[in-house]
Amino acid sequence: MKYAPTHAADTDTEQVDDAADRKVVEQEQAAIRDFVKGLSGDDIKSGNWFTKLAAHAMNTYTEKVDWQYFQDRYAGVPADVIVDQRIKMASRYAALEGGLSAGAYTAAVAATIGSLGGASPATVPAAVATVTVDVAFITQLQLRLAYDISVLYRVPLDVHDPDDLWKLIRVALTIKSGEAANKSVSKAVPLVVRPLVKRFYSGSTLAAGKALPVVGKHLLQRNVIKIGIPLVGVPLSVLLNRYTTLVAGRHARAVFRNEARVIELAAGISERSRHPQLMLWVAWLVLRANAKAKIADDEALLMRHLVRQVRERHDVVDEQLAQVVDIDPAEVWKRVDGEPGDLGDVLDAAERVAAADGNINSREKAILAELRERCRRD
């Protein structure tokens, strides 16, 4: 998005020049319109337009927007402050775009989207193209906003890696958990808009999966909510664009801030560790204290970053641990007992891992108590 290199987030958000903002939005609309002109009717109907948009939106953008890019503009400013400004700016641009494009939303357009087909760009009706520009604009805005937030929190993402790209899409469009987005809505938006935004984030979002064309179809379908609701078209488009972007931004902030916290924890544990290989075994034993429970996302995230930090900082890769399916406490205690010297760093790491989710359960407490006994070197 052309908003990234300059503008509102680089200034006092209370003194924004509306005319300048509108100019930025109009310029980006024009760029998106050129992109949409190259799509066929089948691209739009199948949802394949989204696959093409993801590449169009992120490839050149990520080449110039990195952590240093933001540091050059906000030297010394905490990430939380910058993220808040980016979310406000993106939601403001979304609202402006909603007002500019709202005239395209009619019942006739909704019907046309459903029946659209053909391989030639010329088969795409002008009204449908205008609607697609609106959807593509907001989608690109939210993808780039989520990427900005990941960069600001120093969470590494490679948009050329399929897994990382899918992670970005999931976070930006709240595909992983529509329920989580709905909970955010209850606190993030005014009462009058909540039912609309909840409907906007419901249904097939939860089943979108990794099939990017399915995501594209869903994004077009959910925008039909802007049609046929007994409100004036322009105000409705403005509200939905603004508040769905707010929800998307706040969701991205919650996800990437949490991952940044986990990365920071893993880095601190690895840096303090004098027994990195043993520490990994003990950490996994603590994380799997309740072996019958499903591995939580934060547990998997912490272990993944611990392994990465130990590999990068200590050049240690434990292939035996990587092959473990059910970790055996007896094996871990054997390793602890066989390690000479002070194991205070291992105990400290175990305590930090247990407290990572803010709640040390009884099984974790039992493992920590056993570890304290075995770490005594009287």
C-alpha cells in the first residue's frame, strides 16, 4: 500500500490532512483498479483473484518495509505506540475507501457476482469490477497492516514461504479463529455496528482452510452484507470497512505481540543457559506435563523458538529429542542426574517455561519440585 512509506502514521494522528489521505486512497484505488482489469470472470468467480492479489500485494512491499524501515522513522518509539498508529491509519483509509466505492453495492451487483464466469477480462462487468476493487483494496490493506505489525514486533515472516504466507493471511483475515475475532468485536467497536461485523466474520471463514481460492470466494461473498441491509449504502460501507479493519489490526496485534513475548522469553532462556541440550529436554518435559492434553499453540510456539535459539546461539541440534513422541520423565531425570555441577540455569529455565502461560498447574508444580531436589548439589 502506498500509505506505508509516508503519511498519517508518520505524523500526529490528531492532525491528519483529510485531503491528503483521500489522495493516497484514490492513488491506491487506481493501482488496484489496474490489477483488477487484468482479472478474468473466472478469476473472480473461483476466488483465484485472491491468490494473485497476495503476490501482487506483498512481493514488492516486503522488499522495502522491514524493521529498519520503521526504525528510521520512529527511532526510540516503542513498538506498541507505532502499531497503534498503523491500525488507526489503516482503519481511516478503509473508511475513506468505503465511502468512495459504496455506490457499487446494489442487489444487481450481488446477483452478478454469483453468476459471473468466462476467461476473458472483458467479460467482467464494470459494476462487479468496482466491487472487486473495494474488496481487493481492503484485503491488501489488512494483509499489509498485519505484516507491518509482525515487523514491528520482530516476528520473522517470509512471505515467499508458503507456511509463513498462510500464517499472515490467517492472522490478517482472522481465518484461524472467527470466534476470537468475534470476542474482539465485542470490545472494539460501537454497539450499533457489532451485529454487522460479527456477521462479516462468521460462517465460512472458519472452514476456509489453505485453499486460497476458497478464501477469495469467501471475501467476495461476505461483502454482500453491504447490500440489502436497511441502512444507507455509504455509511454502511464506511462503518464496515473501518471497523473490520480495526478488528483485523487488533487481532494481528494480539497474535504477533504474544509471539514476540514468546520469542523474547526463548531468547532470554537460551542466553542464560549453560546446559542448552539438557534445558531443551527439561523444557519439553514441563510443557508436556499433561501428556494427555493437546499441545497448545503457545507451547508449540515456545518449544519451536527455544530449539531455534539454542541452535543459533549454542550450535546445538538434538536429533534424539526431535524423534521423541512421548517424553519419558525417567529419561529426563537420568540426564539431569548425569550432569555434574550447578544446574541452577536449568531449574530457572523450567520455572520460566512453566510460568509462560501465566498459570502453573499441579503437574507442572510436581515436575518443578522433583527438579529442585535433583538439582541440589550439596
